[in-house]
Amino acid sequence: MSEKKLAIIATKGTLDWGYPPFILASTAAALGYDVEIFFTFYGLQLLKKKINVQVSPLGNPGMPMPMAMDKWFPVLGTAIPGMQSVMTMMMKNKMKSKGVASLEELREVCQEAEVRMIACQMTVDLFDMSPTDFIDGVEFGGAALFFEFAGESDITLFM
């Protein structure tokens, strides 16, 4: 029986969207899958040496608000300058209090599990990034490289 394969495309660069690719990739690797994550556009933030992402309450109506703020705080209020930083700090504190691993820790688990992480070369060039901006072990390639793997994958996810 051949090894199962999971291909993930990670396009988002926010705190809340950073978790799914790493959680699913590390879980699949633990279950014996061969896993590859293709990071493109804002998803590249997850490969930087220091992950500095925030959660955005704006345009995220499903986000549970602390102190029942969703009941009394207007949605427009989430656009107030500084609110994104406040919400990010609150989310990080909540995750820490619940024992949720950080993005850096989850990324490290993926590296230890030999999850292949590819940075989209076109996007790296588009945003004038340098290979030195990224953690060790990241590969650089384009869509064709992703399709080599995804074309034979059992599961492909877009996030």
C-alpha cells in the first residue's frame, strides 16, 4: 500500500488562519501521510523567522467576542485604530490560558515531522522578500512544483 498524501495551499497571514495548515499538516504527518504545504501570498508570513501576525475582528462575524462584546459593541467599533492589536493580544492570552500551542511551536512540530514547506517564488518576488527572511528548510518554487505533489495527493486543501 502506498503512502497517503496531503497537499495544503496556505494563503492567509492572520493569527486565526495560521493554525489550520499547521494543525492539519502535523496531524496528517503523525498519521503517516506525506505532507506538503504551499505558502503563497499572505500565507508567506507563516514562514518568516519571526511570525508577527494578528487576528482581525473586522469582517469576521463568527469570532467570539470577550465580555459578550458581540451583543453590545458595534461591529464598526472593531475598525477603531488599535482594536486589531487589542483583539490579537486577547486571543493570544486566551490561547495561552487554554494551553494552545503557538504558531511557532506548531510550525516546529511540522518541521520535525518532515512536512515539506514551499514558499511561492512568484509571491516572494512580488513582495520583494528575501530567502533570508524565512526559516531554514523552506523550499522555493512555483505552482508547477506544487502540482507535482498535489496531482498525486489523496487530499488537497485550500486555506
